Amino acid sequence: MQRLQPTVLWAQRQHAVLLTVQLVDCPDPVIQLLPEGRLDFQGVKQENNTYGFDMDLFGQIVPEESKIAKTLRSIFLVIKKSEEGHWPRLLKGKGKPPKYVSVDWDKWVDEDEEQDEVNDTIMNLPLESLQQHPRQTDISNEEDDALSDLADLEPGPYD
């Protein structure tokens, strides 16, 4: 069976990479993060279509401090960078990224405009730890309410 790629949107902060995987009705995605910057994603939609991708991120990450939130329309990842600072690109390889990866302009903040309190807010969201829950279920109403209060994380026009 052929593996399809979902649309992946990305933005970054000094402390983290923000990924939004746009995949409707994917009840149990399997997400693996490795410290060297490897991300493996696999999900099956209810119509039995298999979606997935593998990425070698630009820098090293801290999987145990990375977080996830899942809604009916997408999976949101906050991937903690092992070293603070902006990456020149998402992926390790130079050149054009895959067609399914694009910048999330709704969440993008230029390096010179970024403030520490924005970083702290993102890393302290009530998201689930990836290490504690490798197979995610829907986020609770309390978490959903907390996420909807944050303007940076409200669904964009394409969610």
C-alpha cells in the first residue's frame, strides 16, 4: 500500500520548532522523535489510507520535552530544540523541501521580533508529552479550551 504525505506546516521559535500536520480523522498517529533530529510520522485515516513521512530536522532535538496536541483536523507538535537559536531551514538537507512541507505564516515570527515570553508560553501549553503518550487520543475539553484561548494556536484558514 502506498504511503501518502499529509500537508506539514512549520514555524519556529528560539526554543522550539512548531509543526502542524494537516490530517483529518487520524485517531491514532504514531510519532517517533530521535535526539539527532529524526521525526517519523505514521497515521491511518478512517478510510484506511496510510499517511506518513520521515524528516531529518536541521538540528538536534529533545524528544522528552517535546509536546503534541491532536484535534479532529490536525496534529500540532512543539519540538524542543537541544540548542537555542533559529535554524536557517527546517530540514538538514540543502535545497528545496518536499512539496508537502511549507511555512506556517500564521505562526511565523521573525527572529528579531521574538520575545522570551512567547517561547515560554508555547513550551508551557497544556499539551501531551510525546514520551508519555506515543499513541494519542483526542485532547480533553479543558486542554481544548486552553488552546482555543491562544491566538497563535487557533486553526488557520486551511485547518
